[in-house]
Amino acid sequence: MTREEEMQAAHVGVMRVHNAPITLMEYSDEWPTLFSREADRVRAALGERVLMLEHVGSTSVPGLAAKPIIDVILAVADSADEPAYVPAMESAGYVLRIREPEWNQHRLFKGPDTDINLHVYSFGCPEIDKILMFRDWLRSNDADRDLYERTKRELAQRTWKYVQDYADSKTSVVEEIVARARAARDRR
């Protein structure tokens, strides 16, 4: 199966073709506020089913240029148990767009009015730790934050058929940065 076929299979509904460069914006002080509004909405929809809710991705790192899309991680007891949370999320206006049972039982919702990527994982999923470690490292390490931004800016200039292709193209630099963050954490 090709990467495009895998992406198509994971999508709920039609996968949107991008066919353009990626638009990056300078960091905005509005991004944490948008996250807080979404967090309140998710907590209102799910209540105690929210086991963790975090602002992640480039919009969560002050000073870092980003696509103006708020990335959020939601941890629930079992992300594969869609009846336990999907109907409540849909009632709150969220739309399930991606279902990846073979990759950490990942689900992704788009928001009702704010451009967000709300990633759902099971509580304790190792991917959550990796994402939080990456975010926290970028918040505290100027050199790697600059490296990541330079990489993003260079890649963003290219024309990408799908936005996911752009995201995938950053994998090697992300893994390099995560390795340094993990090594620093292990030394503590």
C-alpha cells in the first residue's frame, strides 16, 4: 500500500488535496487563548472522560513560527472505544477526520469553529510522552527551536499535495531533536 493509500484509508470522509506551499505565521499570543477555549469546550463535552488535555505542536511554543492550527492532545481511557467519546465530541461540533487503529489507536478531530487538530490517544500511550517531550524541549532550547523553525520554513516553500506530506517531511529533524531531549532527560 502506498503512503497516499494509507492516508486515504485513515481518513473519515474525503481527504483534501492541498497542492500549494504551507503558510507559516509568526508566533501569536492568541494561540494559547484559542487552546484554552477548545480545552473548556472539550471538558464540557466529555467531563471526567478527559484524562489529559494539552496544547502541543508549534503553536504551543512561544516564539516559534507555525501553521495557524492549534494542535491539542486529548487522552481518554481507550481511544479505540469510540462510542465512549465520539458522540459527545460530535454533539459539541467536532468532526472525526482520521482513524488510525494501527498507529497508537490515534483519532483526529477538527473543530467546530477554530482551526485545530485534536489528537486523541489512550492515556499512557508512549506517543503522548514523545510529543510533550518535544514541545517542552523546544520551549527551553533555543538552538533546537531555531533548527526546527529553519527546517519548517525551508520545507514550507515547496508545493505539497497533502499537508500531511509536509508534516512527514519534518520527521527526521523531529526525531533528531527528540533524541537530544530524551538524552538530556535521561541524564537528569
